[in-house]
Amino acid sequence: PFKQRTNRTASSHGTTISIPDEGNEKRNKGDIREGIEGCIGNTPLIKIKSLSEATGCEILAKAEFLNGAGNSPKDRVALNIIELAEKECRLVPHSGDTVYEGTVGSTGISLAAICRARGYKAHICMPDDMAREKSDLLLKLGAEVERVRPAPIVDQKQFVNLARTRAEEHTADLNRPGRGLFADQFETEANWRAHFAGTGPEIYNQTGGHLDAFISGAGTGGTISGVALFLKQKLPNVKIVLADPPGSGLYNRVKFGVMFDSKEREGTRRRHQVDTVVEGIGINRVTNNFEAGRELVDDAIRVTDEQAIAMARWLVEQDGIFVGSSSAVNCVAAVKLAEQLGPGHRIVTLLCDSGARHLSKFWANTEPIGGKTDVTLAQILGS
Ligand code: PMP
């Protein structure tokens, strides 16, 4: 019966009755999405009331955890990578083709969900120190998961290198059906272009073009570059700021043009050796996606783990917003930027994923939240 949308008549007990047109019209006017792909993008822009009140700036956050496939901004990227590969006939549904990716989690989860919906297999390589929830979720989505020891990028067993190798092995093996596609989120243009075409224009439209700054962490750099390339074209004076966790070289890349500050000996503190509970952002190498927009990034702000954990608690206590580590880093940095800019400015950032994906790591040592605590933003920034 659902297929007969255009039928205007139907037979009931031998009598032909007419079906009023408005029934069909109503159905067609409804807000129905075409599968999970239809639930990607157009995420709400939320005013974070507590932070806005406390800073005197309007702090707005794009609720990217509401993307409906893998529940993070990586849905946009994964869909763009897959659709581009289909257009170029590098992927054919239900032919045994497998998508391979090296990811700390979010991109893998988005790819795994979209692969399920489109008849591909997903094979995900990830570091084994990421929150267990992410690999558990990948397995439930039917992805094959390889968890490997964190290693520097020069090591062939490093998770991104391993994913590339696995894709090559698949394609070379004539006994295996289909081909291997290496999604390559760190280097492919399809990453920043997804944000250039989606996240950036959405922020511009949702704010009516009225914003003073955009601030975000970078994992591949796709988000900050894509949004920066779009926004700066429309609003040359908008400030683009990077939020960076401990152990990442991007802060120095933005501030001084080099990855490592010789004084800090940052180069010896590889990201994978730094004991941080923040996942998904911060890198110690140059990627095409970060470089695509790097010259448009005006400044960088460091955020400690302690600040991020305290902010995550604050957001639950004050606003009922339960987020993961990179979102908390973004919010700390947004508050620091508000302090720098002074009251009356409008700052946009991103809430990347839910705290549910970080229970066993980022949220692990946090006391249950009772009533409101007396922690102030000044104390959070001081921690
Ligand atoms: N937040 C989370 C949770 C992520 O997994 C990532 C990407 N790894 C980012 C933020 C950063 O996004 P991008 O790769 O576009 O820089």
C-alpha cells in the first residue's frame, strides 16, 4: 500500500471509492528522510546558555552528535567519500567491495553504518588505547576491527598505514570478491570538502552571517579547513581559531609555522606517547586536510585534560549537555576566546560526539553528578 502514492482510486468490496488527494499531499509534505544518509547534515545550532551568560558572548555550538548515521561530524565525511567513490566506480554496492580506514573511532563508526546501508563491508584499523565503546560499537555494526598498538606514522603497523596496506592486499588478492577502497580521511579532499559544502554554509545560514569567530579542534583538520575556507570567503574578518590538546604539534604549526617548538621539545613528545584522555583531536604531522585551510587559521588555544573534564561536568550540570572529550575542549577554548575578545561577540564551535562514547575513558574518573556544584568558569580555566 505504501507504494501506491499516486493512485487516486481503490477498490473496496467491489465498489470503487476515491481517495482524497489531500491524503497523498499530506504524506508528501511530511518530513521524511531517505534512509540514514538523509539524516546527515542540517544539525541544530545550540546556544549554550550557561557559557553565554557567564562570558557575555553568545556561544553557539553546532550539535554534530545529532548526525543520524554515526552520530558525529564524520558522517558528512564518510558519506562524501563513499558517494565520490561510487561516482568514480571505485565502489560497487553488493559486489564484495570493502572500505578500509584508519581512525580513532568516529570516522570508522560513520563508515561502518553507511557501508551497512549501501552493501559494503567495513574494515577498521584503530589504536588500542581508544575508549572500548568505540570498537564495541564498530563490531555491533558488523565491521571488522583491528586494534593495534599506537605507533609513529613511520611505522608500517601504525593504524593509518595498516588500513592502507589492508586495502592494497584485498585488491591484489584475486581470490577475494570485490576490491579494497582506502578511505584515506587524513589526506583526501573529500574530507574538507564535506565541511566546505555542509558545515560551513550551515553555520553561515543559521547565524544569518553574523558571527565573529569559529573555533574547533583538529584531528585530520577537515572540519577547521572546510569551515574556514567557506566562512572566510563570505566573511573575511571572521576569526578562525584552533583548539589544541596536550601533545599535539598543531598549536605550534599555527602559532609559529612549524610543528615543534624546540624549547618545549614538543617533537619528542609524540601524540601517542602523551597520556591524555582527549580522543579524536591533536596530531603531530602535516596532513593535507589541515594544510588545506591552515593559512586561514588565525590563532590557536591550548586546552588541558583537566580543563576539558571540568568543562564536560559543567555542561551537564548547567545545561544538561552530555558530550565527549573533543567537544569539551572546544567549549573550554570558546570561553578562553570569549575572554580575549570581550563581551558582545558571537562565537561558534562544535559539539562533536556524545559522552556515551567516552564513558570508560574521558568520563571514567568523574564523580557522579549530584546537585549543581559551586565550580566557576574561572576555576575551570585555572585547572
Ligand atoms: N572530534 C572527534 C570526536 C573526532 O573523532 C574527530 C576526528 N577524528 C574530530 C573531533 C576532529 O575532526 P577533524 O578530523 O575534521 O579535524
